[in-house]
Amino acid sequence: MVKIGIPDDYADVVRTLPSFAKMSGHAVSIWTDAVSDLDAQVDRFKDVEALVLLRERTPITAALVARLPALRLITISGPYPNIDVAACTARGVAVCAAVNRASMATPELTWGLIMAAMRHIPGEVARLRGGAWQHQMGRVLHGRTLGVFGFGRIGKVVAGYGRAFGMRVLVWSRERGRAEARAQGFEIAMGPDDLYARSDVLSIHLRLTPQTRACITRADLARMQPGSLFVNTSRAELIESGALVEALKAGRPGSAAVDVFEHEPVKDARDPLLALPNALCTPHLGFVALDQLEEYFSDQFDRVLAFERGQAIDVINPEVLTRPSG
């Protein structure tokens, strides 16, 4: 029997997933709130042998790993910038991850945000419920320019949605992404400045790395047009801190639709974006769909069971499997 910890299940949904049955016979602890204090984290995870993470919600720092002697395995679905892999390796903790499974939940939410923002759907629904009738006039997407910054798994899907809606799709990405976009018949921007300036709707699909952190600056956003829409369902940290709020107040871009914040979870409307009338905000719903979560956790539970059998899979630091923990 493995002692398993699942933190940050805000919606208390994991135990309702069909795949949770795979954990029958194991001691599973699930926490539905977030704690950032190191001592509180240590107290919470002190007996856990396997941490099953819900994406990047919990930072796994060297300081935390050093105080969890029982920990043997960490598994995560998707990228793992929140995990100090070197510290885990030094302590003999196996880290399992795989980022090659396609996700449709995030691109679908991205398009939902674009539609909702362009047609002012949330505000019009609220006014109708309050007894009012048409107020804000929206704009159609057909014939407008969709900018896609990052032509990876999600960016490719969003670009396809734009094409299906009759939009002119303009792409900027790394060299490989630009080559793929060109091969698929999409127009390539002359560079990031051109992408910002020409996009009626600009959707960001970059992975957060040391190189991309704060790569979108105040000057970049100022290049956008007053009627443009900035969409971010990737990571808030891609944008220079405070830049989007300042840009929206200045009117370039004219509006934003965001699903991600610098400090999550956001409680009591603490984030300044929530106070802006030209910002449509959702609580990081991108990957949070039942079928998507079922895929994530089914894979992760399989990793736990394989590790228990001594047949670990998807290990990104396999050297820990051939030596005792430190």
C-alpha cells in the first residue's frame, strides 16, 4: 500500500472520477485548498510517499523535498516548471511526467473566451437577468485577423478554429513552429512587433520557461490597436508584471480575456484585473474539464501503480531508480 497525496483539488472532483477506482486499497489523502507556507506544506505531506499533482498548482521546492523523507515519487501531467527536479534527484525522488498528450480543453476554452469577449456575452446575460435589454454591440470574427503567438499543440488548434471562422490567421513562433504554420498555409508575421500591431485578436500560447518569463512587455502591448482583444490562457507570468492592467487602462489593447493569474487561486477578487470593465476573467478553467481530468489522473494513477510494481514509467530522472534515496 502506497500513501498517496493529491493537493489542490479545488473543486473536490478527483474522488468522483472513474479512474479513482485504480487507487482502491491505497491510503489516499486529498486536499481541496492551497497552502503556500513551507511548514504547513511539510505538515500536510510529511507521510506522503507519492504526490499526484494537479498540473502546476503546488511548487515542489528543494526546501520542501528536503523535509519529506517518506516521499519517493512525484507525478504530474503536462509541463513541470514548478518542480525542482535536481533537488528531487538528489533526494532519490522519482519524477514522472509526460507532455505529449493533446489537450482540447484549453483551446476550446480559449475560443469560448474569444467569442464571449467579442460579443460581450457575460455582460449581456447579466443585464438581461437584471431586467435590461441590449446594451453593448459586439463584433464578428469573420474577416478579422487572429494573431497566434506560439504554434505548439494548443496554438495549432486555435489557429484552425480561426480559419474555420473565416479569420485571417497570423502566426509568430519559434522557427520550427513558423515552418509548420507556413506548411499549413497560415501567414507568418514579420516578427513579434508585426503580430501585436496587426492582430484584431491576439491569443498567447507559449510555454512558461526562464526564456519566456515576462517576454511580453508594456511596449509590446502598447503596439496593439484600441479595438483589439488580448487573450491569455497560457500563463500570467509570460507578461511583465502589472503590464496588462496598465495597458488595459491606457486602452491598448482595448480589452482582454484571461484565464490565468500571477498568484493562484485568486480569492476575494484580489487580482486588479477583476476590477477592470474591459477584462473578461475566468478562474483558470483551461484544462479543468471532467474528461480532461479523467485522462490526466488515469495516466498518473497508472504511474503510481507501475512504480509500486517496480516498473516505473514516464520517469524524467531515471537515475534515481538505480540508486538508494539520499
